[in-house]
Amino acid sequence: MKFALSLLVICAFQHTSLAAPSALTKRLENGLGRTPALGYNNWNNGGCTHATAESALNVANLLISLGLKDAGYTYVNTDDCWSSNSRNSTGHLVPDPTKWPQGIKPVADEIHSMGLKFGLYGDAGIMTCAGYPGSQGHEVQDALTLAEWDVDYWKHDACYLPCGDSGDVPQGCYDPNSSTKPYYGIMRDALAEAGRPIFFSICNWGRDSVWTWGKDYGNSWRMSNDIANNWGSVASIAARAAGIAEYAGPGGFNDLDMLQVGNGGLNENEERAHVGLWAIAKSPLLIGTDLSKLQNSTLNILKNKALIAINQDTLGKAATYFQPAGASAPVDGSLYPYWAGPLSDGVVVGIVASEGAANLSVSFADVPGLGSGSWEWSEAFTGATGEGTGVSADLPAHDMRVYKVSKGTLMYSVR
Ligand code: GAL
């Protein structure tokens, strides 16, 4: 019986994992991103609208006054549309003077003086996705500029790169033979030489199986197209992340994209599952909503200490699907209810009512890293604690529970 269960568990992992990577331990060693980045990015809150100094400083103040900084959210990142339409006569990037009247550095300085970090956005191609100057051919110069401005985090997008043999440089390229990888290598090396540690956030929307090489190139890598403000998008990105969990580790993480909580497209249950799934998949958690209008329910989810501790666990291993005895197997592309992954001091078990209201239960005997016997657990969203051979929850549609099961506290064993 035990053998049969183990076999099922192994099968579940085989179902969801991709081909064995060659050098999982090799990572970009710039000392950054040992745990997933926590912070803010303005893009999901109105696209280009808030790529301004005023907005970045407002965000910094609100991260502090709402207790989000104390909860761990430190990056204040500005996305596309912060720069002028063209470079200056010496080829340097120039912040839009109406959006950044003092320039970038004084804003970065002020954000640093508040105990926070400052991030900016650029592109590996000739233009950003919104049509501002890209870094192609200017990588060294741009990296030095970022270091001069004391920027801490650089998101490198993939618009307007050469595509195929035709010489076309479209906004988005879908030619499988056109690799984005070399462009990220050039920027990685430029940043490494720039004289300041800068978190390198790869944003190529999961092209070129970026998870297989992202760890040698960046501190995180987007593994999907842009998240949309609805449950279907959240569920499909999470389902994809389950299959590439093994590539996450200290220094380099799968980036499931910026959070949509607070933007009105998800109900409270779905917001819990969104942050819960991103947290256990070890994604960066970058808030993307108007912080001045945050509901308490959303704020409480974002500030959930137990959940953030799981996301920031030093082991840095991402949770993935496991198949309980008697449950049907995961289906490619669909969100599966049962998740688990190792922590430095235990195991995280996630259950999500992916298809609709459900009574979900997990026997610890079925969970990789646990086994038969009685274990102590605590649940992140309800604060419930207990001990026993498993857990169960009656969940409304799309809600989630995240259990930390403590390895050191096996109460008795039936081996
Ligand atoms: C997309 C990217 C988004 C956002 C946007 C800005 O390519 O995936 O996260 O940065 O560009 O134009």
C-alpha cells in the first residue's frame, strides 16, 4: 500500500515536471534575490499612467503607512513610460522631465532614505513595448546610467527584438527560432560590470523556455504572458508554474507576474488563492494596485505573516502538484487542487478549490516529504492550528488554504 502511494506521488511529480535540467545549482551570483522579490510595480494600476516620481514617492509612503514595508515589501518599481521618447545627444536614457522633474537619482535617494529600494524598467530590443528607447546596442551605457542613478532593480522586457530571417522587428515575436537569450546575456554582463548590485528581472514572457536558463542570467524570469485581471488568468499561470517548480531556487525564481489583487477582477476568495499560489510557487510578490484605495481584506492577505514567511523561506524551493491517493491526475493547463513543497523547517501544503466549491482533504501520508503518522500544522489564512494525520477544508469556489506542516514535530510514526 505504502509502495503504491509512493508510486502515485512519484507519478504526480513526473506528470508535472519537465525534462531534467543540466545544472540546477548554477545561478547568477550577484548576491541578490536569495528569496523572491517583494514590493510594488505600477503597471497593473493603469499601465503608463503612473510612471512618475510623484507616484513612486506616494507608493513608498503608503508601503510604510500601511505596514507593507514592515511586512517585507521593499521594492518600489516603475514600469514602462518613465523615459523621454528619445535618448540625448550622448546616447543616454533621459527621464521624462514632466514625470521626473528632478531626474531619477533624487527620487531613488529619497526612497532609499525611507529604507526602501527603487526599480526601473527597460527593454532588450530597440524600443520598450510602449515605444520608448530600448537598450539594444546601449546595454553597457544603460547599465552604467542605472548604477549612477542608484537603481536597485531592472526589469528587462522583450519587445521589438529581431524576429526570424526577414529582418522584421515586431513588438512581439512568435518565431520559435528567434532566441531572446543572447540579449539577456549582454544586459546581465553589462549590469555585472556596472559597479552596483542591480536585481536583474527577465521579462520575456516565458519565451525560449526561459526557466531552463534564466537562473544563469537573472534573479527572476517571467514564465508567462501578461497576467489579466481575472481568475482564469491567475489559474492558468499557476497551472503552468506547477510544471516548472524545480527551476526555482535562491538567486533565481519563476516570476508569475505582478499581482492583480485590489483591481476589482477577483473576489476575496480568489485574491487569497492568487497570493497564496504565488507565495508557495516562490514567485516575486509585486503589488500592482492603487494602494490608497486598498480594501482591508486585500491588505490583510498581502500582509499575511505566515504566507510571507513561506514565500521568503531560505530554502527557496517552489511547491508543485502532488496527487493524493484516489484523486484524479492533473490535467495539463488546468489548475489542480493539491500542492506541496519543501521548506527549510517543514513542508507547505496548499489546497485550492480550483473548479468550484469543494470539500478538500489531504492525508499527510500522501504528501511528498511527509508520511504516515501525526504531524503538527498551522494554516496561514485562518490561523488555525492542529495536529493529526491530515487536514481538510470546506472551501467556496476558488478559495485556498495554505498549511505549514512542521517536520520536527512528528508526534508518532506508524512505520
Ligand atoms: C509587457 C510586460 C508588462 C509591462 C508592459 C509595459 O511586455 O510583460 O509586464 O511591463 O510590457 O509595456
